[in-house]
Amino acid sequence: MINYVIMFGRRGILSIISDDNDFINVKQEKKNPVVKTDANDSDRAFENSIRPKDFGSYIGQTNLLKHLKITIEASKKREKALDHILFYGPPGLGKTTLAGVIGNEMGVPVKITSAPALERPRDIIGILMSLEENQILFIDEIHRLNKVAEEILYPAMEDFYLDMTTGKAQTVKTLRIPLPKFTLIGATTKAGELSGPLRDRFGIVHRLEFYTPVELAQVIKRTAKILDIEIDEKSAYAIARRSRGTPRIANRLIKRVSDYAIVKNDGKITEDIANKSLDILEIDEYGLDNTDRNLLKLIIEKYDGGPVGIETISAAIGEDSRTLEDVCEPYLLQCGLLQRTPRGRKVTPETYRHLGYKISNSNQQSLF
Ligand code: ADE
């Protein structure tokens, strides 16, 4: 348990000072909006401007939406905060967007932060104490929470209080600080790295799935409309096919294709213009970029199709192993170009075909 000196004002707790002089100004914390740290400002502003705000404008994740609509309706009828929700799945599939949609549908504000921003006890305590009744707290990359922050979260999630001690030795007193009933929405690309006790405290756990090209074409048309970009069905589908099942990528590609169309075709996007522009960006028919292809080519050229360990791949192609595991691999696994085995990663006959390699006699057996 953490030892704190708590200062009370006429309207409740004013500030908290821990043993190591870690100072929390509760009132001030309320005024400071917490922001995500993983994207640059213009990316974030663009993503925010096109995010769907409610179920009506949200495309894809049909099953998940069905469940959420029922949960939200039940919670409204009960007049109680929603259960805590955990979303997991590859990046860019809309975990943050869904948190915003849920907030809107519930009619409550959403406070957004990410685990790396909650390094010190004061960070998580400050946020918890600044929440309002029924508010949603969204913690991105929740698998990266440190042990202390997790321990603080347990009673907060379960019974809505914080346990603190004041004083030293014989004079030590335990203080239980009540918190408003809130809903924690956690998001992670690595559900397996969440500790058991934390995972167990989420009443609702959902996996986000990759989008189909048909769904992505709808996302692209919706974004194009918001950005006042003219696009037909075929062109939207051409971009969708190369967007690796990910709305965030689809939304980035539409801007690049639109730039190309402005320069080469008076702004008019055709299927041919879309394909040419994506060829220039070196995004292939599967939606693979250079990093994906380098990873796969290395396994074929240097390891005869695999298996080979992720750390070896990472060192050889000069890409962080975490990025490879979180960003590249989920899609390559999903589209059957990569396999995970106990002895490492290996490619498939389809990888050889797609990248234009011949399958040699020596690796024929291990691949099939
Ligand atoms: N933009 C990003 N994700 C979206 C989604 N799921 N629906 C509509 N527009 C989006």
C-alpha cells in the first residue's frame, strides 16, 4: 500500500503527497485533459475529424456492435455505469473510436489516456479522482501498465475506492477514498500480456476483427465524403483491397491517392489512378509494404522458408521486434503468408507464389 498525506479543503480532497513527495493536485488534474502519446498531432487531428461518433455511422465489427448495443441499453435501463470493457486486437481497427462511440451513446464524457502516461502512482490516482459519476476512462496499451498502477486500479475497478495510508509506524492510518462509479475501457494489441487479475476485472472482453474489403470500401467512401473527395465504387474498392483490413490505413491511403489524383488527373480518382498511386507507394495487391516484404523475403532467401526466431528477423531487417509482432505479423498471419510455430516463423507456399519465388525441393516438405 502507498503512504500518502492527504490535504482536505472545504469541498473535499485538495491534494495528496506521497512518501517520495509525489504531489497530486486533484483540482488541477481535472483541468488537464489527458491525451494520447502514440501519434503525431496532425495524424491525431485528422483521425479525430473523421471518427464516427455513434453506432449509426460506425462501419464494421457487426457482431461486436450487436453485443454493445444490448449492454448499453441494459445499463441505461438500470441507470448504472457500464461494466468495464476490454478491447483487444491489432492496431488501427478502431478501439479508441469505439470508446468514443460508447461514450456518446451513453451520454457520458470519455477521458482518454494510455498506460505509458501513467508511470507514477500520482498519474493514475489523479485521473481516478478527477472522474465524474458514470464517466468512461479509456486506457490504451493497457498491457503496459506497471505493477503499482495495476494494484491501485484493482479496488478502483471492483468496488470504486482507493486505499491509502497516512502517517508512519504506530500512527499509521488507512484511508479509504470513495470514487465515482466509472467505466474503464482498456485497449490492447496484446491481450496475452495482461496480468490475470487485471483481465478478470473486465466484465466484457471483445476482440476486434480485421475489416473485409467491402467494409473498408464503405469506410473509404464515408471518409471521402467528409473530405469532399470524389470517388467511385471501383476506386474505393481498389484502395480497400490494399488497406490490410485496417480502417486507419484505408483512411491514410485515400489522402495519398487523392494527392496523386490532383497532380495527375485534375483531382478525379479512377480505379487506374488509385492503382498507379498505390504502386508508387509500393503497396502491393495484398496491401503489403516494404517492411512486410523484407520480412518474408528474408525468411525465404536466408532461412529456406523458416522456421526462424523473431529476434533474428528483427536484427536482420533492422526493425524493432515489437513493431514486427504488433503491426506486421497479425495481418501476415491473417492472410496466410506467415505461420507461427514453436520453433519460430515460417512462410507458406502462397508467400512463395505472391513474391515470385520458386519452391525448391529441399523446402517442399517443410512448407506443405
Ligand atoms: N473511420 C475509421 N474507422 C471507421 C469505422 N469503423 N466506421 C466508419 N468510419 C471509420
